[in-house]
Amino acid sequence: MNEFERFWAAYPRKTGKGVARKAFVKAMRLTTLDTLLTALQWQRQQEQWVKQGGQFIPHPSTWLNQERWDDQPTQVPTLSEKTTRTFLAIYGGGDVQ
């Protein structure tokens, strides 16, 4: 299987294969297949990609042309332990010490 076919197999939205192939050739001048596949691995788990049956997954050519492999994972804000205890004390939901 050639590099493009490996990318295509990993990409969750199969739209516009010919255009995606052209964008892939351009992208390979800027990055590696491993970088693309690593980015896809975490991006496939992002809320935007899984909600509403994957409706918001970009077309593969768009993803490549926008260099989306360089995107950063969305950070889910975490609460401090003190804030969590206060929240639970006010709203319930667990033992508060």
C-alpha cells in the first residue's frame, strides 16, 4: 500500500479522493506520513469529529491544505481540588471532606 493509500485508509471521511491525492502530494513536501497519521490518531477522538455522526470532519483535501496536522489537541479545563470540593459541597454528588 502506498503512502497516500495509507493516509486514505486512516482518514475517517472518504470524500474527494482525487483532490485529496493532489493535496497529499503537496503536504508531503512539508511533513511526513507518520506526522499525518499521528495527528489523525488524536484528532479522530476530538468532540468535533465524533459529534453528530462525524458531520464536522473536514474533507481530507481541506485537512491537508490547511495543514491541520499541526493543530493542537483541545485542552479540557480541569478544576483544582479545592474548587472541586467547593462545587461538590454546594451541588452535592460525592463525599466532601
